[in-house]
Amino acid sequence: MLAASLSPLVTASANAATPKFVSTETKRPVGYDEPTKKEKLNLAYLNPFGGNEFLDAMGTAMKKATTKLGGKLTILDGKGDVNLQVSQLQQLTAQKVDGIFVFALDPNSMKPALAEAAAAGIKLISIDENFKNNDIGVYDSQILQRRDEAAYLGAKQMTKLIGSGSSYATMDFAIAVPSIVYSIEQAKKWANAFGLKWAGNASNPSDDIAGGTTAGTQLLSNYPTIKGIIAYNDPSAIGANSAGKAANVSGVIYGGQNGGSDARAGLTSGNLSYTIQLAAPSIGKFAAWGLYNANQGIKLPKTVRAEAPVLVTAKNMKSVPSWAKELKAK
């Protein structure tokens, strides 16, 4: 187990304005080995919010990988409801499925039901359960989205566009989802390491473009000298751009994260400055592979990471495959 003291550090290169990326993430293997044995396993994916392109892309990739291995995948939509998701986990335990990929809305609320599933012999894989070490409770393993690396790439691009020494603001989600909280924490850490000056934060109340517009209006009003906004997702950044247009504010850079179709549309229209595309298809594929390996007696690493996130701009967008193209090719 890696000690907590190995948490991400900022290490400056010869140029103090260009920090080197150092993180516990780099200590983790990329995914699991592809299973060599096909088997009729019944797997499940607890999707916290169906209709979200990122979450659905993981489910599609997991289904493709499971089917290829001879198994069946059940996808349950938590609809953003913690109690519903707990009930769904209990349902899957009663059905005695072979393995579950869990994206928990509220990790603490899930613990009793997770303990029941583990006691029943069901293999469990989580996503972003613990960013610092291998303390992941009853889970057999976890997959990191590489949020720290994504934050580094975003901060580096923001600095390139607005210049070291400029001020910026952040936008998070009104609900303290652990992966989002961590993402913004790391964005601030890396942006400050690159020499940017953090002005403040506002929260998107509804996790969509409209909420991004509301939070963006607040940021641009409260911090009129900022040159950039680092948002936790693309709709938030696009909404902040709309707020800027409505207030006749120019010269502000709007950076997002995720890299779905909304980001590509925003890059094409000029409503988004850049995005960091997370490797959603790889996470779903690895979840299936990990659950198969665990069921076939192969010991899993406690923590693995997804494939690498990628900076996407209007300039390089055509050379970076979209999730849809990746899923079609798999």
C-alpha cells in the first residue's frame, strides 16, 4: 500500500513557472489485464445519473467488454437519488450477481449495503474511492479517472492562454461530489503552481449550462479582473461563457473538463476555450475486465488508473477520437 505521504507534490523544473507533474496517480498501473477466459458472468453497473454522456459512455464500454467475454451486464440508473442507489445495490445482492461496478453518489451511505454485497461474495470495483492511498473499504479494487493529471493539463493550458501572474476563478458543483471536490482542489493547486492567482469560486447549482451561466455571472461580477475560469465540467464553462457574452465581458478564457459531444460543439462554436477529455470508454472496459479477473481468482491491484486524459482544443479536435468513435471501434 502506498503511504498517504505520497500525495501529489508540486515539483518545479528549471523554469519555476513550469511545474513537473508528480502524483500518486503515476504509481498506479493502467487498468487490468484483459481476461483470457470467457465465462457467462452476470455483472452490473450502478450508474449514478443516466443520461449523463460521460457516465453512459462508461456503461456502453462495459457492456461491450462484458458481452465480448460471454457475460451479461445490467445497468441501473440511480437518477441522482442516494436512497434509490442503495436500494439498487441491495437488489443486486439479492439477485446474487457476480460483480458490480459502483459509482456511488454518496460513498458513506453505500457502506452498509456494500458490506452485505461483499459478505455475499460479490466482487466490487469502485471509481475514485480514495485519491491518496489504497484504503478502499470492502471494494476489491478502484479505478482512478486521473483527475489530478486532468487538473494539471487544464492549469497548464489556462496559463498558456492567460499568462502566468494573471488571476482566475474556479467553478464547482453545489453538491460536494468527492471527485469534483478533488478535481477543483487539484486545479487550484496546479494553477497556483504555474503562477496564476486564484480569485474565488462559485458553484453551479444545477450541473448544466443554465447553472453554469448563473455561477459565471456571479464570478464575473464579483471578480471583474479575472482572465480565466476553470470549471469542473464543460457545460459549466459553456454557461460561464454565455454569462460573459450577456455582460459584454471579453478576453476571458473558459476551460472545461470531460470532453463529450457538448465540449466539441462548444469548441467548434467558440463557446469553450478548451476541454480535458477523460478516458471514459477505458474505465468501463477496465471495470468489466477487473470483475472478470476477480471472479476467476486473479488478485487485483487495489488501485489502477484509466487511460490518459487529453487536452482538446478547436485546433487539435479532429485528431483526438471522440468517445463515440472510440466506442464504435471497440
